[in-house]
Amino acid sequence: MLNKANDIVGQILLVVFFVLMGGVPLAVLTLGVINSIRAVTRQGTIVLQVLAALAVWVFLTYAIAMIVIVIVFSFKYPLSTADNLKSTAVVIVGNVIYAAVGAALIYWTRRQAKLSARIGR
């Protein structure tokens, strides 16, 4: 029963990871375009900030994906319950880190609009 519950949790976490993987860059790009249109003087700064946010996101995506792949393929089969729980815990921690960094990048991009409005207008 624990293995089936662990499989369901793992599938849900994988879907959450994929949603974050696609949603955060879309949000950063959308906010960057909106900020760039609204800005009068700081368009270059906004473009560099969006590129930096996307570079951080690509690096983090690659790092977390590689960590998960290494952990999954490092276990000897058949897996014990402890190995299953360990891999699930790693995916949970990875998703929490991924979500926190994604939220910080979106906040950073969103904050750029407030700075542009304060300085430019």
C-alpha cells in the first residue's frame, strides 16, 4: 500500500515540477514585456534583468533534473521502501526549492515595474 501511495505522490510532484518548469519562464517573460512597454528610460535594464532571471531558471532546472536523475538511477533494484521514501523526499525538497526560487524571480521581475513607474514617470 505504501508503494502505491508513494507512486501517486511522485506523479503529482512530477506534474507540479513540469507546471513550474513552464509557468515561471512564461510569467517572467510576460512581466518583462509589460515592464518594457511601460518603461520610458530603463528598457535595457529590464531586458538584462529578464535575461538574468531566465538564465538562473535554466541553470536551476538543469541542476534539479540532474539531481533527480542521478538519485533515481543510483539505487539498486528492487527498491526497498526506504529507497522509495528517500527518492520522494528528494523530489519534494527539489520542488520546494524550485517553487521558492521561481516565486523570487517573479517577484523580482514584478518589482521592476514598480521601480520603472517610480523613476520614469
